[in-house]
Amino acid sequence: MKSDKNKTVYQKIYDAVLQIPYGRVATYGQIAEMAGNRYYARAVGNALHNNPAPNIIPCYRVVNAKGELAKGFAFGGIKQQEKLLEAEGIAVCNGKVDLKKYGFNPFLQ
């Protein structure tokens, strides 16, 4: 297994996304911080859009800072992201998730 210092930014992002528990969401900014740099938020979006294993790396659990779903969700569009979240018991209302209810904060663990 590669040490963290030998991993690419995308690998660090995918590792962070894998930490989001079932039934929870995290924001792009949180994933960026977990990957080692809070300024990686744009890189998070790019990495998730190019997710090599969407059936394993749950990129649909990542939303923006307002709890909004990704309009350009790469794996079937926003309706598919909504469907996947709702299948985990996450309520989506008008394309948005309640971060207070469903948000995952890895820094409080």
C-alpha cells in the first residue's frame, strides 16, 4: 500500500470519499481538507467526475457547501444522484440535502 506522501491528489480524494459513512454526505470542502489541502475543492469535483470506480467510491455522497447536489453528476445526472442518496435514507428536497441532519464531519470523530 502506498504511503500518503506517494499518493496522487486524486488517490487522496478517493480515500477521503471512502470514509463517508452510508446515509451521510460530505461537502467538497470537507473532502479537500481530508485529502490534505482545503484548496483542493475544485480538484475534488474533477476527481469525482473522473471516478474510476463509481460502484465502489461513493462520489454521489459529496455535495456542495449548501447541501446542493451536483448538477453535472457524471454518473447519470442529478436525478441519479438523488436516487442513490434516497436509497440510503437521505432526504433530498428541491435538489438539496439537510447538512445538519445528514452531514458527516470527519473532524469530530
